[in-house]
Amino acid sequence: MKVRFAGPQDVLEIDRFVGKNERSSAYHDYRWITVIEKSFGHKCYYLVCEASDGKIAGTLPMVHLKSLLFGNLLVSMPFL
């Protein structure tokens, strides 16, 4: 397995994976990154895990939160 950062070029394949996976929700959609970054100003990261055949086997959307109280955190979709 290979883990890497996803980019806009991965949107269609992520959509296919999320749509077929019963454990996924609409909040695993790559496009939420744009919504969070524009609405709240937080930097977002989206990881994908690829199987040996190059197909996506898992996803992890994360948001970088900076807080005086809690420090620097990477959390999975905190506003949803």
C-alpha cells in the first residue's frame, strides 16, 4: 500500500471510492477541502491510500486547526 496526498486530479476516483464504500459519508468528498479552506481559512490535507493496483483503498480528509487553548491539531472534518 502507498499513502500520498490527494489533489484535484483525484476527485473522480475519490468520488467513486466514497460512493461504493458503505463506511464512507458525504463528508469524505474531496470538495469539502475547498469549503473548509474558504469558509474558515484553515489549511486542509487529504490523504489517499492506494492498493498495489493503484486504486484507492482508503481516504483521510484532515483540517489543520490552530488554537491558543489546544495548540496545533490535525483533525478529520471538525465542522461536520
